[in-house]
Amino acid sequence: MERPNWAPGDIDLERPSVARVYDYLLGGAHNFAADREVAQKTLEMMPEVRTGALQHRAFLRRAVRYLLGRGVRQFLDLGSGIPTVGNVHEIAQAVDPATRVVYVDLDPVAVAHSRSLLDGNPRVSVLQADVRDPAAVLASPEVNDLLDFDRPIAVLMIALLHFVPDDDDPLGILAGYRDRLAPGSFLALSHAGFEADEETPEIRAARRVYERGVTRTTLRNSAEFTKLFHGFDLVEPGVARLPTWHPEAQDDDGAAHSRFPGFGAVGRKA
Ligand SMILES: C[S@@+](CC[C@H](N)C(=O)[O-])C[C@H]1O[C@@H](n2cnc3c(N)ncnc32)[C@H](O)[C@@H]1O
């Protein structure tokens, strides 16, 4: 198989990755046959999976605009993914060019493509790291050279924590970030999940296909999702279904009303 120039030499093109499957679901071009195949199989089981990906991305846009409105000018985007339409720095620097953004992802394609896109933007940096290790992320020069921890920072984890099982201690990971943040900082999370009585055979089948092909997932209900905001005060409207959190007309493409399950919320550190 021919290797495009955005694919680092050490990645296995035959093995689907979370980042590239998500890129395909969003309509991006940074994915390979193996990614498309598992995405297609998942979509056959449950076409709403694509709507779900679009809803996470739309939530990201709305959350960033909301946070800019609250005066935030520093963003730490954890599990930032392969750059696509509506990246954080594009939204934020259109409002205020002085806004600083650090992108962090484990995936080599996400990191390589982010670096090539952002080359020459002095207020953006890209770090390849495992976000489950907050001490390493926070000690990195990419983070420290750009972000001022004496001022508010918005930590974003969009469509990320359903890849972090309870065994990996998501609350401990979140505490690692929260404890470094100045008062007035924010946490924005979106998460795949549903209430106990909402699981359908289609969801179970789609999840089996995805987990067999890509990676394990931990879907959480709204109560479990709410617990992730320990140490933060939820801003209005609290935990919401993704399309209903601060809805904007431009995201209302009909798909927004799909019942694909996912939650979003933003919290503020007092
Ligand atoms: C579903 S994508 C979401 C991308 C982006 N946040 C968005 O909403 O468009 C999840 C991303 O998290 C990254 N990821 C998953 N686990 C990670 C980890 N432990 N450390 C760093 N990145 C991780 C994946 O590589 C992928 O790019």
C-alpha cells in the first residue's frame, strides 16, 4: 500500500486507529482502507454513529465559542484528533488572535498532520503524549512554554473519556489536570453514553464491531458522566444531550435531533 506523506513511517496502516476511524466518520481524508472498513461495518449496524461523531464535533465548536465568551484565551485540547473543519485554534484565533492552544494526542497521524498544519503559528503547539499521564503532559515544554497556569485555561476532552476505562482512574487523571488549574478555569467534556434503559440491540452490535476492530470503549450514563466534573461547578444547562447543550442554528441540520446517545457539559473551577 502506498504511504501518503502525512503518515509517519512507523505506523501500521493495516491496524485501524481511533483517530483515523473518527476522521473517516467526520468525512476527512486522513484514513486508510482498514479504518474505513471497520467504520463502514459499524455504520451498517448503526448509521447514527456518524451523526454521533458530528455531534461531538459540533459540541466542541459551541463549547469553544462559549468559553471565549467567558473570557478564556488558553485551551488545552486533550485527545485533539486529526485536524478537520473547526479546529480549536481556528475558532478561537478568529475571535482573538492572541489565544493560545496546545493540542495533545497519542496518535502519530493526528500529531504529524497537526504539526504540518500549524507550522508557523507561534501561539499553537502540538504534543504527542498519553493524556492519562497528566504529570508528563503538564511538565512538557509544549505546554509550559505556551500556557500560563496563573490564568484561566480551558481543558477540553471531546469524545475522549469513553476510551478511558474505570481501571485507568479517569477521576484521578482529571484531578491531575484540575489541581494545576487557576480558579476560573474550565473543563469541557463530551462522552458517548446513554441511560441504562436506552441500550438497544443496534448499539450493542455496533459497539461489538467497533471494539473488535479498534479498541475497547466505556460508555457512561449521565450520573457517571456528571461525576467526572468533581471539583468543577457545572455551567448552565448542566449535563445535556450533545445537540441540546447551547444549541446554535447552524448545527441544526436535522441530524441534530437524532437520538444517538452522547452527553456534553462544561464545568468551572471555583
Ligand atoms: C474520537 S477522537 C476525538 C478527537 C477530537 N477531540 C474531536 O472531538 O474531534 C479521540 C481522540 O483521542 C485520542 N486518544 C485516545 N486515547 C488517548 C490517550 N490516552 N492519550 C492521548 N490521546 C488519546 C485518539 O487518538 C483520538 O484522536
